[in-house]
Amino acid sequence: MNTKEHEVMKLRGSADVSYLGRTVDKMIWDFMEEEGIKGLTLAIVQAPYIPRVVGYGYSDEKQKRLASVNTLWPAGPISQGYAAVAVMQLYEAGKLDLDDHAGKWIQNVPEEWKKITVRQLLHHAAGIPDYRTREAFDSEREWTFGELLELIEDQSLEFEPGTEVKQSASNFLLLTEIIERVSGTAYQEYVKKHQFERLGLSHTSFTGDLKQFKQEDLSLSEYVHQIFKKDERYIDPAETAASYRDDGSKYPVIPSSALRGFGDVWASAQDISFWDIGLAGGVLIQEPQNRAVVYAPWKLPDGRTVPASAGWQFYNHRGLMDIKGSIAGYSSFLSRFTHPEELVCVTLMANKEGVDFTNLGRKIAGAFGDLLSTNYDDTRLYLLEGQLSVKETVQRLEKQLNALDIPVFAKFDHAENAKEAGLELRPTTVLVFGAPKVGTILMQADQSIALHLPLRIAVWEDEAGSTWLAFPKMKPLAEEYGLGSHPIVEKMQKLLESLLKKAANYYELSL
């Protein structure tokens, strides 16, 4: 093989889809088992190809529908991306300025909101309280814009617009209303025409349109799926996912109007990947500088930079960005590595809420692109890339531990210690903490495990400027002492995972 052929193959990715000796299928099945996930769809993009779309388990456990390429899932917070694109399309059409005040387009908002700009709404930098936190909000009913506005119009701004960033569904509610008034078209119709139809997304829908997807009533047949023999619409059907509570009741479909612009889209994992390819190029937003607005971190007056915008969160490693979170019964995840050598995207959709796919998504990306691996031992460590500096990340960890009344026994600043020894080390800090009532139970079973107690989390900055958080996986560690199945071990693992996720992600992961 000559050098040119080798370079072409390199740019098209590797056919070997394993990471640290584990196939993608194995990683996903193990993850589903650990998290109690019934159904999941994965889509992989190696731009512009989508070489792998796979369903795992059941999209609807009771109806025994298999998760598939065509399964539609709630996109949850990824929906913000569609609203952000609509804003930028109107901007490129010259119909809207990003520094327009909200009061220019919506006159019936509270006076202190009127000077808030479209740009501040887009970046969640407006300070408007989130209507979802109001006691009267019910996600299962239909809402008008005016009714949602009434829930919060008597509330003060949480901060002066532009001085902080906090995710709020109210920001995107206002954006969708501005889109309607600027375009003269209902928000959903505008998005359908300029995004769904433009890209030919036949497996993407707003909640109110889900009835267009014909689904077989499996209770009418003794066997699974029979109508396709008589009706061609049921050959390779597009079916909507379902999620069930622990008591067996089905999570209701949240009306689009309850989370307009914030959690109102349903789509297949493949269609989300198609949409992301369109967004990465100039199909949806034509000019690179305008796409950069959607991807631009927010600069705060005090000099801090918030690595998040329009639901997206940004990292240092090879231009990584992701948008993720949950709505009732479901979780969604979309990540993209934007480095020109490794244009890889990972989409994961599942019928369980509260699942953070960040760690799994990173491993899957590593299987498709060698340069996307963490460069650390993911089999031994639970590892996440953070968005903030080591100092800020450690402060977030300490704040969480304090709120949980878990004492911090020590904090080692290894970079400072190295400096005192006349050596250089990038920022590296270890927090040592724990609850004696918990750790003692393990030591009562085997005192030698005291070598690994109290618990600890390491936070460091690598040579690329990325911040990493890690701790040793508890089960393999405990298995060395014959304690792998001890119930305390799983509780410790979940606690440590929760601490890392909240410290590593700027946005809250749940809607």
C-alpha cells in the first residue's frame, strides 16, 4: 500500500471498532446492564458517513418492540440545538439581530426583561427564572406561551443579564416566541420547513406530530408483528420508544408546548446524526462565523469563561463538544469531535432518565478514532473530562461534599508541592474524603482494605489543557479483597460517579 492510499484510509477511520480490547457492542451491553437500561440506539458519524447505527434491547419492553435504526426517541435537551439553528437562520436572513432586545419583539414581558438580548437568551445568560421550577407547572398538559409566562412574570431575575450563565427553559421559550414573531410562522412549522424538510429528516418530529408514524398494535395478534404482510407501511416501521416506571406505569409523552424549544423534538439517533452533519457544515447555518456563535463560550464581566452555549458544552480535547440530558423516562446524548483529522460524532438515545452517557460516548469514539481516546486506563479508572479549570473543578467537588456533610480529610496540591521541590508539574490536586460510618463497614470485613480508604478523587490538567477527573473503580478494587459484591461498594461507586458528573458538567443533566 502506498503512502497516499494509507493516508486516505486513515482519514476514513479504522474498521477496528474496539477500545482497550472491548468491542463497542460489549461496552454498550455492559453499560445497559449496569444502568438498568431496557433499550438504546447508537449512531456513529465519521463525517460524512454514518457507518454504524445499531439498536440494543427493547424500545418498548411491554410491546416487545426492538430498539432499531428507525426508533424515535425524545431528543430532550438536544432540542435546544434546533431552536438555536432557527435563530441563526433568521439572523443570516437579515430578519433578526442577535443584540435585539426581547422587548422589541415581545411587548408583554416584565419591564426588567425587555433589555435582555437575543444573544443572552441563546447563551442562557439572561437570568430569567425557569418556569419548570414553579409548583403550578405540569409537564403533562398543553400550555400557551402566555400561560407559561404567567408562572414566572412576578419573579425577579436571578442575576443581572450577561453576568452569569444558568440553564433555564424560560430562555428558549422566549426565543421560540421571538422566532414566531420575526418569521410570521409558528415555531414548529418554521423548524420543520428549514431543518427537517431541508435535510429530509423523515424520522424526526415534534410531539404533536407523532401520530403520523403508524405503529402496529401488537395486542391484536397472537404473534409479534403481522400487519406488514398485508400493509407495506409496516415494513421497516418507524416506531416511537416507550419508557416505564418501576410500578409498571408508562411515562406519558410530554406535549411540545410544555418544553417548547427546550425538549420538544423526537428523532431517531440516525436523524440526529444527519442533522448534526448538516449543522457542522454550511447547510443549516451558512457562514462559519455564525456557526461559531452557537459554539461560543460566554465571557463573563469578571473575566471567567463559561464553556457552554445553547445547551452545548465544550471541552479542550480535539474540539470536543456535547449536548445531553434527560426528560422523564429518557436520556439523550450527542457528542462531536471537531478536529479536522477526527470528525467523529456519537449519538446515544435510551428509555431511562438520569443516564449520563459522557463516559461511554468517549469510549465509543475512541473505538472509531485512535486520537479520541482518553490516553488513560478506562478499565481501571472511572474517568471524565471536565470543562472548567482544575481549581474551579476542585471547588465544585468541595461544595458538593460540604452539602452532603462528608468531611474532606486532606487536599493535596501536587503542583504546588512540586514547585517547592524545584520541579514543574501541571495542575494536579487530590481530594481525600469519606464517611467513617460507611468505610468502617468495609474494614470490618477486611481491615487491609484500609489501604484504599478514605476515598479520593484526582483532578489534573493534561498537556492539551484538558481537565480530567478520576477515581479507581470500586468493584475491581474491592474484588482484590473478596468484597466485590458487598452492597457498600456499589453505593460508594454511585456516590463518586455523581460527584464527578456534577463537577465535570457545567449544565445540569436533567430537564
